[in-house]
Amino acid sequence: MAIFTLILVSVFLLFILRTLWIFFSMYIVTPWYIRSTMAKQGVQGPSPHFLSGNIFDIASLVSKTTSSDMELNDHNIVGRLLPHYLLWSKQYGTKFIIWYGSEPRLCLTETGLIKEFLSSKNSSATGKSWLQREGTKDFIGKGLLMANGQDWFHQRHIVAPHFMGEKLKGFFGYMVECSKEIMEELHAVIGSGEREVEIDQYMTKLTADIIARTEFDRNYDMGEKILHLLERMQDLTAQASSHLWFPGSRYFPSKYRKEIKELRRKVEKGMMEIMENKRENEELGRSPSSRKEGLLQVLLSESEKKGNKDGFSYTQQLIMDEIKTFFFAGHDTSSLLLTWTIMLLATNPSWQERARSEVVEVCGQAPLSIDHLSKFTLLQMIINESLRLYPPATLLPRMVFQDMTLGDLHIPKGLSVWIPVLAIHHNKELWGEDADEFNPERFAGRSFAQTRNFLPFASGPRNCVGQAFAIMEAKIILAMLLSNFSFTISKNYRHAPVNVLTLKPKYGVPVYLKKHS
């Protein structure tokens, strides 16, 4: 009995010592080492507070700048959403370090270093930090967006071909079909005498319908419940993540985490029903042959294979995480791209008319076809300018997992590099004095999508796997909307961009619709 007690006491003491060492290493030793390493290279930053770092400083600044609305045509949103970047870049230069709790974050804006950092040579040495993965584990789990290392490599290898070449072209019909249904709804709305519509709500519905039909063999009505649950989880995840800086906070009970857990249970129950229904239909031969190659089918097929030499395989949980990732990312970023673009066209009628004229010139009397899309040069310029001014993801984060060198800068393991996409997109030295103005002409004659200054879909091997899907979808929907309607911004529109994981219009985007004659 005495020996057993001694063993228990020893195990307990070892546990305490290990916990103390982890705390000491994570919150004292590693931060001190990284801070001193960067200081020797001339990279400074605001002094962090113990445990919380600069979190409350940032929160206070953002709270002040987002407390009021903006002028309608004011696109200078960097000061509103990234006031800490403006403040500290003036004090410490183009490279500086801020602290999110114990996690040091190097703010990097030098486009040459960014290109090198995001290149293939560093893809295996960077990824998502513990804070990012922990903050979203119930929301999108270990799907491609949050995967690291060999898991990311295998997931990307399996998923990427699905959004390329002939498979991508195969989505065209579904996108047109879904868009026609929304156009009919909008015609019915204005036919009933209504003039104002919340266009953001229709774009959310439409993009969710497209991703549900093309990837998961479901229409919007079937996926609507899951979509609303994910949207609520997005809001709660943003709130809950702000508390992760406190040691052990993820184990504390809170209303955020309790609701997130319940939402996750409901979402995954719905996902299980979809997966089981898919399997049953496949076994009975009921699935339409044209839809057998949706992403869900690809993942289910992969789950039936034995693990590869690295031991990777798609488990049931990972399939659900992947579905959540693509259902969220596949509709949220696309709906925001469309919403902001419509807002810009609604407030710039001359550009709206030019875009409409191009659609008429390209299509003539013929129905929209996939061959028309590459000819929408002006529409592509407008989409690019919308993504520049209002990129859905305003920040691009990467954690460094091993020491590396960028230019003459030594980056130690454990330092997180944060690229402020929004600030780069509004940089007057890169884009000219009119950087805060809507001017699609800046994209004429050269493709900024291939340069280091334009990062709406990131860059390098870890760029957005669905960017071609999103651009094709945006062209189809905008072309059909311009063909059917003219639109102006509603007097009820309040210009108040906010960040809730992605860049959203706080109060939506109401527009006045008129049938185009």
C-alpha cells in the first residue's frame, strides 16, 4: 500500500513539474528568446503585458475605430480595422512584433520577403499555430484550412484536383442553374412591389446552394440548417478565441464554449445524415451519375482506402471537418466577394453600366456559356478591384516550425508571421495615390493576381485551393445579375465593415433593384 501511495505521489509530482516546465517554457523562456533574437536584428514592437501580450491594446484601438459608421464612398478601411498596424508601423517600421498572449507575431509587409516566405521552399516549415487550430477545432477542425505538415500535403493532394481543369468546368451548369433560381426569386420580389432587397442574404443563399449541389449532392433547402449553425459558430468562435491567451482557459466552462459544443453536435449530426444518405444511395444505385464525383464522394472513396506509408487516412471525423471547411469557406468568402462587388457597382453606376455593356457584347442574344467567361475582361478587373479593397481574409497568418532565413532576417522557430493583406492592398506606394478609391482600371494590361502585391487568395503552395471555383462563380452570378437588373445603393445602407474571421458588412447591403429593360 505504501509503495502504491509513493507511486501515486511520484506521478503527481512529475505531472506538476511537467506542467510548471511547460508554463515556464511557453510563457517565459521562449518569448524571451524570440524577443531578444528579433531585437538584435532591429525588430522591435510594443511592450507586451504578462500573459495577455498586446491583446487588450489592440482590442481597445479597434473598439474605438469601429464604434461609428463610415462615409458611403470611403474605402480607406485600414485605419478602421487595423488601427494597431498603422500606429505601430509608424513607431517601429515595416517589420515589428506584437504579442497575442504568449504567441509572438511578426508583422511582415515587405512584399519581396512575403513572396519568399510563402514560396514552396518554406511550405513544409510553416503552417497554422496552436492558437489558430485550438480556436477553430470545433468550427472546422482539422480540415485543409487548418492542416499542417504531411497531413496538409495529403489533404491538398486529394482535394486540389477536384477544383481544376475539366472537373471545374463541370460545375458550370450547376452554378447557372442555381443562379437562375435566385434571379427568378428577385424578379418575384420586385414584381410584388418591393424595391429594396438585402442582396447579401441572397448571395449567401446562392453561394451556399452552389457549394451544396456541386460538392455534397444537396440543395440549399437541405443544407440551410447546417449553414445557419455554421454562421453562428463563426461568431462564437471569434469571441471564444479571444480568451485563449489565458493559460488553461480552454478547460474553463463558458457560455461560448458550451454553445459551440452544442452547435458542433448538431452540425455533425446533420453531416452524418448526409454521409449515410450518400452511402445508401450509392449502394442502391440512386445517385445521379453526373454527381458521383462531388467532393463528398471523393472523400468517402478515400476513407475506404488503406492508410498510405505515412499513416494518413480520411477518418469519419476528418471527412466531417473537411465538409465543414469547404461548406464554410466555399460559400462565405464567395458570398462576401459578390456582396462587396455589388455594393461597389451600386455606388459606381458608370462602372456598372460598363460591366453590363460588356456582358451584352460578349453574350449577345445567346445564353451564357463557359466560353464567355474568359472574355469578361472588364468584369475580371472589377472583381480584382473588389478583392483588393475588401479582401474576405484581411490577415494571412503562418507559424514558423523551424528556424529559417528571409533575406538577411533570421526567423526563429515559434515565431508567427502575420501578413496584413488589407494594409498591403491599400498601400499607396504599391498602388498609387488613389489606393483607397475604386478604380478597376489599375488592373488593365497586367495581372496583379500573379504579383506579390495582390493576395486575396494567399500565394504559393498554400494558396486558396478554390480560387478558380470562386472566380468562375463570381463571373457567372454577376453576369446574370447585370443582365437581369440595374441596382443602386439603398438610403438605408450603413457603411460599416467589420472583421468576424472574415471581412463583412456589419449591417448587410440593401440595394434598390430595377428590372433591366
